Amino acid sequence: MTRRDGRRSRRSVLLTGVAGVALAAQITLVAGFLYFSTNLFVPDRLCHGTVAPDEAAGALGGGPLGRVTARETSAASCVVTYASWVPGSEERRLRVAVTGERAGFPFTRGDWQVSGARHFYAEAAAPGVFDASGGWTLPSPACARKASGGGPLPVVEVAVTRGAGDAGGMARLLMAATQRCAGGGLDGRTSASGRYFVPWPARSPDPSRVCGIPGLTLGPLTGPHGERVREQTVGSLSEGLNCDLSYEGGTGRVVVARIAVVNEPALTALLDDRDFPRAVCDDRPTVFAYDVPRPAPGAPAGPKALSGRSLAKALTGAARSGPHCT
């Protein structure tokens, strides 16, 4: 072998080694990107098998270029984290839990978990309420075996604990998790049989039909210092209606009363022991429920027209005189 041949051989070995190192670096870089920035190596089910990674990412407003991880915090709950690869993005986090709520939920006195300002899912199998910050559904009794807590009513609950969420993604996550909790929906697809309602913008009440309920009159509605009370509703009289009456106070929105027209059997059953006006509207047993939250300590009282007694009387009259109601 000549001296020139030796130099060529060493150069060839060197180039081959450099190419190998470059290829290894590229493979490491791609593998690292796939691992840390996508869900390629993430299990297809998280949170005790109730949540898919893409559903969790969607509920947190995340896209496909991000990584979802989950930590099971108990036999009935977990925390899901979404981290985007976009520089400067902060982690987003939510909690998924199956809890056993006590009697009264979601119409607990002074602490209603229904609202005219939140999205409403009217589904015979699993009605629910949600927005971008989280929500809840009532699954079938088959889900009770997975619930934690002292109450007999199983509830699937999701809450964003860090960052912002997405209402549409939250709906898909809740419905899928609810179906899987009850032993169905294992392909990840949600039911299309439900009716999904978006809240209407807040508006001034019609004095002759407050909250859109024919015949519901409540007299002058103003805040303690003359603030204008507005109503916000979601749903419909035929499918179920939630309504908030509120005004803008010094610390933000103050809810002075909540009204619900409840006709979903899964929800009316929860009101059997409550003394609310009732009627049969469009051949469906219907409950005209209401709640007057107590003012915060030191806060002025709400409008006199919105006492529990006056609301009960006004709703009783509306239930008796409403169209298609007997």
C-alpha cells in the first residue's frame, strides 16, 4: 500500500465515523423530540383507563405537538399534565375524579353546580354541566363501583388546576370518560345522542317572562345600590333550562338567584325530596327549582323580589299557567 492509499483509507474511516456520529445524533434528536414533545410513547389510556391522551390535550386547549403525562393520585382520581414544545409555553394541568356525592347534588342549597353561564349537556344517560375550567356528568349507576367518597351518587368531575382549558375539548373528555367509567365507549368515541347547549349572552329580563319562562314575573329587579340585574340562560324549556340572575358589583359578578326548569329524569329524581313547584309539561314531569345564595359576609342583601318565598310563589304560578303544562 502506498502512502497516498493509506491517507485515503484513514480519511475514509474518519468520514465514516463522522457520518455515524451525525446519524446517531439525528436519531437521538428525533427520538428525544418524539418522546418529550408527542404522545407516541404514552399509553393509549390514562387515569385508570378512562381518559385518552388526545382528549386530555384537547380539554387543556393543547395541540398534537405536546406531551401528555398522567399521575394516578388515588384509586378514583388522577392528575393529567400537558406540556407544549412551543418555547415559552407553560404546563397545563387538570384533575379527573370519580366521586361519590351526597344527596342534594347538583342542587345543594346555596351551592348549586348548575348555572346559566355554563354549557349544558342534556343527555338521558349522563347529563352534565361544564365550561373551559371543568365540569361534571352523572354517569350510570355502573360507575358507582369506581367512585370514592361518602356519597351514594357517582359523579365524573374534571377541573383545570393550572393554565386554561377549552370548553369543546372539555365536553369530549367528559363524555368519553363517563362512557368508559360505566364500561362502554372503549373505542374512544362519544355518544352523539345528547343535546349540547351553549349559554346565551346576558341580557335584561323580560318582565313578563323572566328567564324565558312564560308567566314568570318578579317585579323590579335591581341590585342593592340600583345595579341592573341581568339574566343569563342555557338550554330550553323543552330540554331543560338553567338561568342566573346577577348584577355587576364592586368585586365582579354577583349571582342573586338561580332558576332551573328540570325535566331530565336523571335530574328530577334528585329533587324528589325538595319542595319545589312541579308540573307536567309536554308530557314530561318537570320541576321548577330555585336557589337564592346567601350574600357574602359584609355584602349587601340582594333584591327583595328574589327571596325564596317570592320565587316559590312566582314559579308556582308560572308552572300552573305555562303553555303545554298541567
